Amino acid sequence: MKVATWNVNGIRARASQLDEWLLQARPDVLCLQELKATPEQIPPILADHPDYWCTWHGAGAYSGVAILTSRTRYPERPATAHPPFDTETRALTVTLPEATIASIYVPNGGEDYPAKLAFFDAMTAWAAAAPRPLILCGDLNIARADIDVHPKERKPTAIGQLPEERARFDTLLATGLTDVARTLAPTDDALFTWWAPWRNLRQRNIGWRIDYILASTGLTATSCVSLREVGSSDHGPVLASF
């Protein structure tokens, strides 16, 4: 099974790129974040995709998430739900025979840091009790460790790198989840997923790793890659094979 996550930073600006990538990569499940669109505003090329069941969960502001599941792998539309910690259209789940999969967009905390921590804590409590196997995907807006930030971008006082945020990340993993990319590449110091949109930082791969695929310890991943070359969002897709 191939599972992907991508913060598209505006689905309307990235619709053709996403459609092209779907045809090329063919993930079985794709979790999206930062739609910046209501379901009614989803471009026609994606709204009722011929190859994917699509559940769009957005309010038109800066948030919004979605889950796309392969019609070939899943002939019947899978059941989706909004977990209890969902605020500002930031969380969506799908129940599949292989696993429960969640698409998550954690607030970045720049405008309301306590709200970010409250969201993360509520998400962790939900994950601890969620059915297993569980795959949690999305933009978690925390660089888990220094290795997940380019040396030129490291700042211990920056939101997203704070010790209390990283401690919370550890608590989330302690619910029985593994960080798939880091497990497969424990020493890779260039495994970034987000790049500030200036000074050619993306081209130079000077970024942060804040987009993750976390999976129950019983699931076996064979690969997990960050696709820096795909699309024009400030985030790249992350694609894992199980």
C-alpha cells in the first residue's frame, strides 16, 4: 500500500499539479492539508476525480484537509469521519481494511501558540485510543529534532523547534507510532519537507521536516521519501510504501 501526504498551500493553485502527480505516483491513499477552499470551491478536475474517492473538508480560510482513496483498490467508498479534536477543519479520518488513516494539519502556533499545544495534546489523546493499525499523516508543524532542520535554519527559540513541542511529539510517538521516514533513514540530515519561499531555499534544500507519516509499530514500511521536486507549494509530498 502506498500512502502519501502533501500540504498543497492552496488546492486551487495546485489542482493541475496534483492531478498530474496522482497519475504519475498512483498513491492508494493521499492526505492533503491547507486546502484554503470550501468543498464547493474544489476545482472540477479534482472535485469528483475518476480514479479517487475524495472527501474534502475545508472552510475556505487558511486550513482545510482532504483524503483521497483509490477507486481501484477500494471499489466501495470508504467511511470518513471528523475526529473529536478537529477544529478549523484540520482533521479527517478514513477507515480502511488495512488501517485507520488520518489527515492532520496542526496549527503553526505563530498567532496562537497555546491553541497549537491544545490541539496537539487533544490529537495525542485521540491517537492513544484510536483503533489500530493507525497511520497518522500530515503537516504537524514541529521539527522533531535538530537533524530535521537545516543548520542555517536552526533557532532554539523558534516556534516549531521549541523543547516543549518536541517533548509533545515524543509523547505522540509513545502512543505506539513510529516516524516512518526517520526510522528508515536515521542519519539523513537532508530529509526536509518545507522550505521558506525565498532565496532559493527549496532549490538549495535549506528547509525543515514538518510533514510526517507516522504508523503503528506493527506496520512494515519499505520506503518513505520527501519529493522536493514535485509541485510549487512550499511543502513537498511525502510518499511511503507499506
